[in-house]
Amino acid sequence: MPIKRTTFTRRRKAVANVVQPSTSSHVVTAAGLQIRALRIKLGLTVQELAAQANVSTAMVSKIENGYVEASVGCLENLARALNVPITELFAQLYEEHDCTYARAADAPKEVIIPGYQSQRLGHTVLGRLRAEFNLITLTERVINFDLLGRTGANFIYMLAGHVLFRCGSQTFLLAQGDSLLLNLTDLHGPEEIIAPPVAFLSVCAFLLG
């Protein structure tokens, strides 16, 4: 006697915050970052935003981290809680920022003093914050200290050679692969070249005005 098979169909309950696999990671990531930025700007925690938007805390966390693609209804609730139009959640997709491209042959080089060359790789300005990127090459045993008196920081990454670098009252022996982060208000600079030629990447960030 043949066995009759019965198929049961389970009806899923529709949920307002339907989440589907992301079809565009760039859009999902941009929206998540913007939601997080707006939330932080308002001084809200993830839990507080979730409560005001009537969305679960886990959902808000996943959206901010770009793990899920939220429904339009969910985004409308979040936008309302953040007191912005829903289009503001995608503002980062339409913002344009300058980028700097420098060919090796065209990058400006400046000889600070004999044996000390600075090659400007690029710079950017974000509000009052300016960041400068330079390739420093030392070929002679020179001493060159800076005391910029600016509020900011200087990150140094060694590419070649060995140099004794001063930072305030301290000195550090830097070799290839070493890095140093220092305050621009401290007296700093190469004190002695141990194994020339020396090359390092210098990233300087400071406030204007």
C-alpha cells in the first residue's frame, strides 16, 4: 500500500524590520557608517537609538556595522529617531572628496640642508585638521631638530637605514620597520645617522590657526 506523504507549509510572520542579504556592500556600509556618525553626534547609545526607532538593539548594531540590509521601513524609523530625512542616511554616497596623486618623477623634493631631503607625497585638509605626508631621505651625518609648537602629532615609519632619533629628552635607535609616534610640541628630529642612507615616511597631522 503506497504511503501518502503530506507536506506542511509554515507561514512566516511578516516583520517590519525585514532583513535580506546585502546586494550592495558599498551602500550598506555607507548607510551604516552614516547612522553611527549621526547617533554619536546626538550623544545616543545604540540602545537608546534602538528604543526610539522601535528597532532591536542587535538590529541597529548589525546595520551600523554593515552586516545587514535593512528595509525601507526600518530606515525610516531610524531616520525619524535621528531627526534627519531618510536621504541623509546615504549622504556619504554622494559626497566627493579630493584625492592627491603624485607621480614619483613629479613629486616635489626639497633639500632642507645638505644631506637632508624632504619629498612631499601629498597633503589633505579636513576642517581645521591638516595632514602632510613626506618621504625623508638622509644621506649624511646631519643634525636637524624641529620645534613646531603646533598641536598635533608626527608618525614616523622607517623604510631603510639606521638613525638615532631624538624626541624631547629621549632618543630612539630606529631601524627598518620601526615606527615612532611623537608630539609636535616636543623637540624632535634625527640626531645621528648610524647606517646611511636613511629613509622614512613622515605623517604629520596638526590643527590650523
